[in-house]
Amino acid sequence: MAETGSWRTDLRNAIRAEGFRLGFSAVGFAPPRLPGAGERFEEWLAGGNHGTMHWMARDPARRSDAASIRSGNGGSARNTGRTVIACGLNYYAGGPASAPPGGGVISQYARGEDYHRVLDSKLRALAAFAEARAVEAGELPERPPGARRRIPTLVDHGPLLEKAFAERAGLGWVGKHSNVIATRGSSWFFLGEILFPVDLPPDDPHPNHCGTCTRCMAACPTDAIVEPYVVDSRRCISYLTIELRGPIPVEFRRAIGNRIFGCDDCQDVCPWNRFAGKVEEPRLAARPDGLHTETLAALLRLTPEEFRARTRRSAIRRAGYAGFLRNVAVALGNTGGPGAFEALTEALDHPEPLVRSHAAWALSEMDRERAQPLLTARLSGERDSAVRSELSVLITRPSGPAG
């Protein structure tokens, strides 16, 4: 077994070099416990900033302690994370996300293949490389024949404060928009972690270079960055269009504009992102036939089967069929355009109550006088209590824009 710290440094350097060879844009190393980050996270939770993402509040102390996460094969304490290998993968498309005439804006990260699949395949390869090197050096025992991989990899789904660990691993600093800004000058990258069961020297954290800049805060359409480094998810368009399962609060619908999945505004205005390099991983490039190429009217007419087919291996499926069409209806109400009123009228009879209620709001927003008889007729036959409530408010409200 290796006796000197130099071997561990050599292994760390070899893992980083292999990570770059696999296409990662950043690889860093952090200790397994970040108690300060855990305290800040619990304060954020106490403010209710996680909204309906209740899983975040389950055993919050564990999220800052990678050593508490055991390997997938039920291994011993030796197989828990003793070093967090934080990896970044660039996805910048080369310019702000846009939409075709009559279309909706989909966040850059969701235009290609689901990043969970892409990132996890690279993390698994890097974990296998690191494991093999550690076995060669006698730091880990040989894996028994047929045994499962012992080293956990996490991609946005494990109980870990990935931004805090990325910051501690020297990948960059957490900006005022709460995204990690890489030392090479960009926040356009995905994060993934390897919980490595060997002690490796941590990297030095990077200093924060946000200074007095508040461009991200000023650019947020819903004022979701309630103070520097604190985002209230309940106001964030990414949360409202992806994570929220129910109706979008009326007070935020106009601010959503034509965004139908996510929002990049705080990153688009960040001065450091002028140094961003374009994505090199072809699987993350925008699909030529992706939903971002369609008109909103066409998207609102998607059937469940078409939605599943068009979102295969896509992060857009996270919003769900009803949630995605809910977003499309709001965007149509905000932007209008040829065919918008007709598509929304059809959606008043949609099987999903969530779509019907938002289509009603959108019609009233576009042309209240023309929408009134349609909404009144819909109310007489509506059986869903939530939709009936929305229709009643829209029919009886004073003249002027809806909500």
C-alpha cells in the first residue's frame, strides 16, 4: 500500500487528466464534509425557499456530509465518500436561447440529450479509472467477480450540496444568482460528483469575483434573487415551469413571457460568461428537431403520446405533459400571434384540468371581450373545482389584463 502523500497527489493529477480527456471542462477535489454549507442550506430551507420541492428538506444535514453516503452495494464505511471529486461539463450553445417566430424559449441546457445520461456516463468512466488506479496501488481491494461498482456517482439526484462541493473543490465560486461560476469564466456547465473512498488532497477554493456586480439580480423577471446568493424558488421561472406541479401563481404569469421550460436570464447577463467556450459534447448540442423549433400553437396540440416521443432522452420530460402544456398556454397568452386564440380555444376542452385553467387565463389575457362567452360556456360544463374557480374569477373580474 502506498505510504506517502506524493502517491495521492499523483493519483489526483491522473484523475484530473483523465477527466479532461473524457470531456469534462473542470475537475476538482473536496473534503467530504462542509458543515458551514450545511448551516446555510438549513437557513435557506427555514425560509421556505424550496417551495414544493419537499425532498430537499429530508435529512438536510446529510447533504453536506458525503461521508454519510455509502456505496450502492451496501459496502462498509471504507466505501463511503472520503473525497468528493467534483466535475463540470460545459453546455454553452454560443449565445442566448431564442425561439422561432411564434415559438417558445427553452433553456439552453434542455435542448440536447438529457444531461443526466450524458454526465453520468462520463462520471462512471472516470470512477472506473480512479478505482482501477487505486486498486493497482493497493489503496482499494480487488473487486470480487460479479460485484457491482462500489463508487457512487451523483448527477443532480443525490443528497449532496453539489454547488457547495464544487466551490470547495476549486471549480469556481457561487455567484449571486446561486450558480457556480467556473474559474475559466463561465457558469454554463453541469455538475456531477464521484464519492471516492480514498483520501486525496483537496484543491484550494477559488475566491469570489462577483464584487459589487448585481446584474443577475436586476435581470431576474420575477425578482427571485431576493438577496445576493439567495434565490427564492417560489418566484424563479425555472422552478415555476419545471418543478411546480400545480397552477402557476397568477402574479408571475406575465413575467414568464414566452419561456416554456426554464430561464437563463441571470446567466445571460453575467459579465463572466463572455469568456464561455462553446459546447464540445455533441450529445448536448441542440436537437435540430427539438421542441424549441416548434410554434407554441403546435406545441399546445401535442398528444401525450407525441409528448413522450418528442421528449425521449430529454430533460424537458421533467415538467410532465400537463405541466409543459400549462407553460405553453401561458406563453401563448403573453405573446399571442397567428393561430394562438384558436389553439387556446381548443385547449378549453383539453383532458388535463391544468391545461384548461391556464388556457382560460391566456384567452382572457389576449382578448377578454372575445373570450368571455367562451369561458362562460366552459364554466357551465366544467366539473373540476380548480378550473371552475379560475373560470369564475376570470369571468367576474373587472376589465383590464388578467392578474
